[in-house]
Amino acid sequence: MRRIILAGALAALGSAALAVPAFGSFDHHFTVFENARFHVLENQEVFTVRAGLYDRRNHDDRVGSDHARCKIRPHNTLKCRGVIHLNGEIGGSGDIKYRGNVSPGDTRLNVTGGSGDFNGVAGKWVFKNVNRSGTKSLIRFSLIR
């Protein structure tokens, strides 16, 4: 009888351990290289961004993607929201959701959550264009959970 109770207790503890959500690990601070394409929608006030994300030291090593939608606002401001997906090679594995206003003097966007390793994250990311057209940039993440 004791063996049955002991076996039942161990099975219950094992099931409870599996039911506890596990948070994946992620880097709190990391940088990626972005190579973007822009598509202006018909009304000329909204555009989409599709970008590949790469290791900043090896632009042949794709580590994720960025998909965004931005609306052109007065005073050269953009109101953007999007999702960055990372494959786990840099930063972590999963999606990072973001939104915010971008202007010539302020290139920060707020991180508003995520999935996978980034479940429950917040913080910001800052981009710095490395060419005049804005299609190539460095993105620096600062995240907290």
C-alpha cells in the first residue's frame, strides 16, 4: 500500500512540475543588422516594412525577421507597430512585439510583449540607419522581464 501511495505522490509531483510554465532564457541586451524593404500603400500615408535580421558581424547569417506597419504623421513622425521574430541564434527564440512613434531625433520603439523566450518582456529597441535610404540599420535591444 505504501508503494502505491509513494508512486502516486511521485506521479503527482512530476505532473505538477510539467504544468509550471518555464520561461526561456534571453539576452537582455543585443544588437542585430536589419536589411529592409518598404512598400507604400495606395493612400501614401501608410507603408509596410519587411526585413531580414542578421548577425551584425556576419550579414550572411540570417537570425530573424521584422514585419511592421507605419503611418506617416505630421512633423516627420511615424507611428509604427510590428513584430520581430528571432530564431534563437541571437537574443533568444520567439517574437518581440513593439510600437511607438519615430522621428528624426528619436529612433526608439517600445517593446510591448512577446512569445517564446520573450514572453512577458518589456523594454525598448533603438535603431541607427547605416545608409541614406534607411534600408540598412543596426537595432539595439534593451529588454527586461
